Amino acid sequence: MHGTFKTKADPLSIEALITWLELQPGEAAYCYSSVGHCLAAQYNKSIGRKYMPVLYDRAGNFDNKLEWIACHGERTFAGALARAITLRVKC
């Protein structure tokens, strides 16, 4: 995968997502329903991965976790960061 975001962690991990979210302006909002500009699309683009919207469930693969983080609660990068940290602690 070749994108603009470089990380030593697996790019399809909560750790990498947290690192990326920490680099985003916390107060900036994203539109969850904007397929090309939602949080999941922005993150996937940054790691050079094609974004495919998925229906999420409570457990499962990285894409399911990413969708859960993106759609629950405040739709800002700070809100998503807080949810990602909470999910990391629970997993």
C-alpha cells in the first residue's frame, strides 16, 4: 500500500488509525455519509488503499471497526480518536 501516511504499525490496525487521527485537526468535522470524504475514505486514501463502504458489526475485521469508530458519537476527528482509543483498550 502506498499513500501519504507512513507508519511502522500495520496500516490496517487500530494503532495506525490512532496515530493518523492524532495528526488530524481534532475539532474538524467529517460527514459520515459522504462516501468519498468520510473518515473511512480519508484514512484509506492516506494509506493508499481503495475504500469500499461496508456494513459494520460489533466485532470483526479492521473495516468493521473503522466504520464503528466513524459512525458513533461526535463526528469530529477528536471524537473518532476517543472512540478508537476506547476500542483499543477493550480489544
